[in-house]
Amino acid sequence: MIETRQTGRLIAHFLLIVAVIAMGFPLYYTFIASTHTSSEILSPPLSMLPGSNIAGAYGLALTKGASSAGNVSMTLMLWNSLVMALAIAIGKIVISMLSAYAIVFFRFPLRLVCFWMIFITLMLPVEVRIVPTYQVIVSLGLLDTYAGLTVPLMASATATFLFRQFFLTIPDELVEAARLDGAGAMRFFKDILLPLSRTNIAALFVVTFIYGWTQYLWPLLVTTDPAMGTIIVALKKMVNFSDADTPWDAVMATAILALLPPVAVIVGMQKLFVKGLVETEK
Amino acid sequence: MAQVELRNVRKTYPGSAAEVIKGVDVSVGDGEFLVLLGPSGCGKSTLLRMVAGLESISSGDAVIDGKTVNQLEPKDRNIAMVFQNYALYPHMSVFDNMAYGLKVAGLPKAEIAQRVGEAAEMLELTPYLERKPRALSGGQRQRVAMGRAIVRKPAAFLFDEPLSNLDAKLRTSMRMQIKQLQRRLGVTSLYVTHDQVEAMTLADRIMILNQGVVEQIGTPMEVYSQPASLFVAAFIGAPGMNFMDGTVSGGGHAVTLKTGEVLSLGSGAVASAQDGREVTLGIRPEHFALTPEGDGAHLTLTADYIEQLGADTLVHGKFGTGMLVVRVAGERSVAEGDKLALTATPEHLHLFDRESGRRIG
Ligand SMILES: Nc1ncnc2c1ncn2[C@@H]1O[C@H](COP(=O)(O)OP(=O)(O)OP(=O)(O)O)[C@@H](O)[C@H]1O
Ligand SMILES: [Mg+2]
């Protein structure tokens, strides 16, 4: 009995360790590569230990980038990505929360129609409507602007749906108690709904921040000025067909840099995020 | 403090054809405790919610403090409501839960703190003011809900089955607290319950609802001793009243049961013109008396099934085609199969019209 339990545990640990290595090794290797020079990277085998080019690689990435990516500094790209991811995350949360609020707590004509219209857009991925959306952005003159980068990605049926489901779990009596206490629609939203949604908002923020951060196709389409690009697009542009023209050290450094903000968001929000996933407040 | 009046109030929910409240008239006096009693689905909550302003009134008027409030928002009706599941704000401390309505109303901080402090003192909640509702017991949550109502100093309290989520023992003690509190504050109260013990113990007057119709409004004793209809007679009292079919006889002075026995109505005699009228006779289990066999006994019952409650013993037995329940003193030993000779005192006989179910005489 004890023995089988022990072997069971050994197997479990073994599997977990294998998984950690499988997940972690590419990251580790990228980091190692970002501390070596480009020529060292191009002449395998690459050492498993950090090299001495860390300042060179990150310095290059943060100041000049690569010629194929327009020689813009990755600092700017990081900033652009941050603006885009934050705008999308916050925009999505605000819009979807307000629309879910309207759908759940107010009786207005065509309420169900509105809900189903939002819901049906769930079936359409961004790619399906990307050409018409692009057309709209061009007509509005929003190419190479933050608005063009973010606004079309803000509306979210998924988030609206999630908030709707959460709002539906709020007992009618609570809403009525607030009415008796004299809280109007805005007051109820601010004082009751918002604090109750805290964990949901945190979870959604993490998910949508990463969604915004990792956007590739859309920023590639609506930005032509290299200075308006995002770090993900820049990273891709830095890589050339020929290895000789690719500053691999800077590419690896950029890849690591691109990882840091989402990781920071997850770590920062972890407590709330996990709570949001596992605990439903009574 | 105020009067609450309902004038021919009716309710039909939108999208459903059936009328749920079919014309209710009642006036609750200043400081009076009125209990709305009735079986599940009879419209008690609906009626209360119309007073609160949480449901619209289809026709008729709700009047609070002399003012028709049909069109007023709940917050402007000067009422406070206590819900069955307490409806506390889960993210707010006990203090904030009680203070929220006052904050919204824009009262000064000092006044809020004072009112909440007083209410907490009264409800023995002072040690818990900083806690979240999640960290309170059911009884404590219930008291917070009460506190939230008290701090508003409303014209009327509305309770919708506030005790039904508590265990039996707590229910009894909370019942007493509510009653004392209401006496002390003198606030007009409407209290919904389907528990007749709660109704009897709390009420100044009880209003019994049946499918949206008021069957009777009266003090607990009136409702018990002078039930206006078969429905009320059956609903009030546990175990319920015994019913037997019969006809008025003896020039209005007696009732002849289907089984042949003749019971004198004594001072409760009805007009002689009633002779031959089909009636249902009601006798409460506690209003039978045991007599030695043959000594002027009215009915004989064969004990079938016996429930000993300690102070009393309930004897169930066949009589005619139906069953009778008789309450006898706990000391009296009864065994299954015993024949009991029973008399029923005339003043405790209730006559109801067989057709309409209304009380006669
Ligand atoms: N929102 C609604 N729409 C339509 N019908 C309703 C609605 N609310 C209640 N009803 C109906 O109205 C009737 C009375 O309901 P109500 O909730 O007032 O009963 P109640 O006496 O409070 O019962 P309980 O003791 O079970 O709480 C019921 O038949 C119910 O089905
Ligand atoms: Mg109810």
C-alpha cells in the first residue's frame, strides 16, 4: 500500500519535473542566447552557461534594434505594446461590464436581441472581419495611431458574456436591498457591483492584457511607421531570412524583454486572479 | 411611525393572465404589528413587495402615512424591509451594511455613526461591526438585516419570512427579540410568514390570505376562536380542526351529524329558519372532553394511533368515514384500541356553510 503510494508519488514527480523542463528549457536557452554575441550563437554548440555579452545584446535591443525593423529602439516598442495591451484590457473590461450591466439589470426594448447580437459575434474570430475593419480604420485615418491599434479589438463578446453570467448570480434581493437603500443605477454599479466583481475583473485583466500584448496580425496591418509598431511585430521583423543579417543576440534579448511585462502582470495579479478563478464570493 | 393602508389592491403579473392579489383592503394602525399569513403561493410576498414598491400595483392604492405611494420609488416610501436571505452586501463590513442607506441619503458622518452605534448596541452587534457578513452566524446576519432596517428610522418595517432560514431554537428566540424591538420602537410592521406559530405569537392582528383573497383579519385569539371560514379554521391550530358533515336541526339549536349523533349548539344556536341547512361542523382537538362511557357522551372514538407529546397526548381515531384527532392531558393513559367517550362543549362548536365555507352564526 505504502509502496504503491510512494511509486505513485515518484511517477507524479517525475512527470512534473519533465513538464517543467519541457516548459522551462526553451526560455532558459533563449535567455542564455541573449547573453552571447551573434557570432557565438551562430556557431553551435551554444554554451549552456551565460556569456558575457549581456550588456551588448540588451543595449543593442533597447537602443537601435535592427535595421530590418527600422532601427527603432525596443524601449519605444515596449511602450507601444504596453499602451496597446493596457488600452485593450481596460477598454474591454469597461465596455463589456457596462453592456452586461445593461443587459442583466435593465428592462429595455429588444434587450434579448441585443444580448444575442453580442453573443453571436462570439462566433466570428477577428480574422474574419479583419479586412472590413481595416477598411474602416483607413477611412477614419486611424492608421499608425493608438486608437487604430486598440479600438477595434476592444469590444468583447466573451467578456460581456462572462460578466453577464456573474451578474446573474447576484441575488435579486441584493439588488432590491440596494434599491430600498436608495442607491440609483450608477451608485449600485459603483458601490456594489464593482467591488463584487473585483476578482472577475482581475482575472479578465490578466487574460485580456496578454491577449493585447500578443496581438500580431492587427498591429502589423495598421502600422506602417516603425515607430508605431509593437514589440511582437518588431521581434518578427528583426529576424531575416539570412542568419548573417540577423542580430540574433538582440533578437533573443528582445524576446526576453517581450516576456517580462505579461509575467509581471500575472505575478502582480496572481492573488486576485487565482481567487477569481476558484472562489465565488458568497 | 405611521399608518399603512391598502385600498382594493390588485395585482396581475405582466405576461400572466391570473390575478394574484384579488382586491385586498386593510388598514394597519400606527405601531401595529400585522402578520400576513397564508400557504405558499397565496400572494403574501407579492402584497408586501407592492407596499415596498418593488412590484407595481395593478389597481388600487397603497397609502403610507396618509400619502398614496403607488408612484413612489421604494427609497421614497419611508419603509425598511428585511429579506428572508438577509440580502446583506457581502463585501461590506457590518457597520457599512447598516450605514449604506444613510450614506446614500447623505447624512452627516457623525449622525450615521451614532445611529449605527445605537442599533448595534440594541442588537448586541457592537463586537462585530468590523466583520464581513461571511464571518457571521445566521442569527447574527439576521440581526444585521434588522439593524439595517432600524437605522433608517422608517415609518414601517416590512418583513418577508425573516426567520425561515434559522433553526427552530434560534427562530424562537429571534421571534421574541423582534417582538420586543418592535414594541420598543413602536414602528408599524407588516410581517409575512407561513408559520402559524410565528403569526400567533408576533401579531397584534393576523391577516389570512388564500389565493390572493383575504379570508379574515383579526387578533390571534379571534382568528383562533372565531375563524371566519373553513380555510382559516383548517389553517390555524396544530393539529388542525376536525371537520364533520351534518345538518342544522332542532329549530336551529342542534346539529345532526351524518353518522346520526346530535350535538346541541347551546348558546350558539342559529335561527330556526336554518333548519335542514347543510353544514360542516368544526371542533378543535383540544375542545373535546373525555367522559365516562354513556354519561351524556356525544361521540365515541376508537383510538387508532397515539402521539405522546409529553404535556398532551394526541389520539387519532376513526369516526364515521373520516378521522378525528383529540388532544387529551398527558397524564391520561390511552392505549390503541381503547374506546373514548367524548363530549364537545357547545361554545366550541364552529359551523360553516357547506357550499361557501363561510362561518354561520
Ligand atoms: N414575477 C412573477 N411573475 C409572475 N408570477 C409571479 C411572479 N412572482 C410571483 N408570482 C406568482 O404569484 C403568486 C404569489 O406569489 P408570492 O411569491 O406572492 O407567494 P407567497 O405567498 O409569498 O409564497 P411563499 O410562501 O412560497 O413565499 C404565485 O402563484 C406565483 O407563482
Ligand atoms: Mg414569499
